[in-house]
Amino acid sequence: EGPAGTGKTETTKDLAKALARQCVVFNCSDSLDYLTMAKFFKGLAASGAWACFDEFNRIDLEVLSVVAQQILEIQIAVKNKVKTFVFEGSELPLRVTCNVFITMNPG
């Protein structure tokens, strides 16, 4: 968390580059719903990519609650080092290199 323009997203992208990981930056808005986020998370889990959700605080609180649960499901699967897991009704392969980063701007 920090003021806009201080390098939060760039730092995440630079870390991914240094570790040879794909990092997808996604600009959040209040129009996001949990189904859209679930599709995004499915891709991350299956590919092993990283995501940086920029301005995460713009997501509606109701959606944020579900998204937090979705991220937790993936984190538990990674922690347990499973090869596949069920996420939002789909069985997915899991690449444990997947990761989620968020940035938030005050306001």
C-alpha cells in the first residue's frame, strides 16, 4: 500500500522478471465480479504465472470477500503441494509457482 506512482507494481514486475516468472498486471475496477476473477485465477493456477492486481481496493466489498476465499483455496492447494485441485467446480492442474500480488492506493 502506498501513494500512486511510488513503484509498487513495477517492483512486482521486476521481481517476476528477476525470477523468470510471467507476471500479468490487472487493473481492478468496481465493475469486477467474482466470476471474472475466478476465470483469471484458474489461468494463474494452471499456468504457474504471477498476477499483480493493481488498485485492488477499487473492488466492491461483497466481491472482495469471495475473492479472498478464492485466493485462500489456491494458497491451500499450493501449501499442500497437490498436482490437481477443484476450484469453482473445475478440476485444474496446479503449478505451484503461481502467485498473487496486490497493490492498493490510499483514498
